[in-house]
Amino acid sequence: MRDESAALAYRIRESLKGFSDAEIEKAWMDEADRRWQEIKDGEVSCITAEEVMKRARAAWR
């Protein structure tokens, strides 16, 4: 599970490289790097997409 979340974070980070505006790209990359480091350091708990959707649906009730 953690490896899947880490892989997803990496793919998201890589996908951010396509921005044309350098300042926006840097801001996104800095944020992605920060979040990736939190995952690697075990500072945050990753949850499944299913759990995200469950919580989102519950919040809208």
C-alpha cells in the first residue's frame, strides 16, 4: 500500500514537469517534493482512493 502511494506521488510529481510557466512549475515541484519527503519520512499516512471517496461522500451528506 505504501509503495503504491509512493509510486502515485512520484507519477504526480513527474506529470507536473509539463507546465510552461517556470514559476508555477517550480511552486508545484516544491510542493510535490515536500509531500514526497513527508511520505518517505513516514510523517503522513496515505489512504486509498476508495477511502478518499468514502470520506468525500460522507462530508457531502
